[in-house]
Amino acid sequence: MTGLLARTEAFVRERMHGDGSGHDWWHVHRVRSTALRLAREEGADEHVVELAALLHDVWDHKLHGGDDTVAPREIRRWLAAAGADEATISHVCEIVAGVSFKGAGVPTPMRTPEGAVVQDADRLDAIGAVGIARAFAFGGSRGRPLHDPESAPEHHATFDAYRAGSGGTTAHFHEKLFLLRDRMNTASARRLADERHRFMEEFLRRFHDEWNGWS
């Protein structure tokens, strides 16, 4: 690990320690591990991928408010102070600016292979068993109900509408999680996403059966 990567890891671990919303250091650790695996399979630059994966949530709007311009600006400042070169800084900032899901009706294409694998890794961590746990952790951290049978899921056409959403956590499965499998960028991620998607479908079926007292 280079000195820049080691400093970045230490910084992120300190910043994200103790988060209870599902966006803690261990989320970052998993995203980094998955992104590096995908990078090797897809031929992406592992140094850029690792930096972007480490920094992708540090200034995320969900955690700290503000808009989606805050993270790239702060990351640029931090990486410059840490001695990163301009090409790396620009690439990492571009990836972080575009990595997040912004609503069912909002395209979030990634221009480079590095951006594609970081986005895929982040989305893989949002689905499957860990993704289910994270969804309910985040909903609880925001005071959202587990399930609101009187409120239908929404198809958010804009980022502002997505950010303003306040439905139950089960609605989030339809508003985001079930959409992610088909929005993976790489063949490697699509293979991993398929089983995780099926697991979520079975979980939600069982959830609704128990909610209704059928099992």
C-alpha cells in the first residue's frame, strides 16, 4: 500500500468510526475489497479505484447534508494536501461525484472503467443480506417505519425528490434496491448481483407474509 493510500485509509477510518446508518468504515472496507476484485477482472486502474472507494462516502449528502457538490470539493482539497497528483485527484473526484444512486428516473453513467467498478461495488453492498441489514439500519437512523402499507413506493424522477423521500424501509426495496441488479456496469458485478437480488426478493416475500400473519 502506498503512503497516500495508507493516509487515506487512516483518515476514513477515523471519520467514519461509529456510524450507525450502514455507512460506517466497514461499508467502505467492503466496497474497497469488492471494487479491487472487479478492477482486476475488468482491467481498471487499481490505485484510482482504491482511492475512490475509500473516499466515496466521507462527505456524502445522506450523512452530512449539503448537496452533491460538497464531496468532490472536499476530496479535492484533502487529496491535494496529501500530495496526490492532479490527474488522480480529478479522476477520483469525478467518480465520487457520480457514484451514488440519485433516483429511479435519474441516469448515473460512469465515464471510465474505474468509475464503473467503484459504482458497481457500492451498489453490490446495497443488495443481498448485507444490503437488507443496511437498509433497515439507515431507515432506523432516520426514524422511518419498517413498513407503511398505506404508502406506495415512488418512482423519483429527480435527485431532489429522491432525497426528500420519507417512506418506510420496505418501499426502498422498490425505489432503489430492486433496480440495482439491472444497472450494474460490468459483467463481473452482474454475476454477483443476480444471487443477491433473488435473496432480497425472497426476504421481502417472507416479510410481507409475516407482516400479514400468513406464516
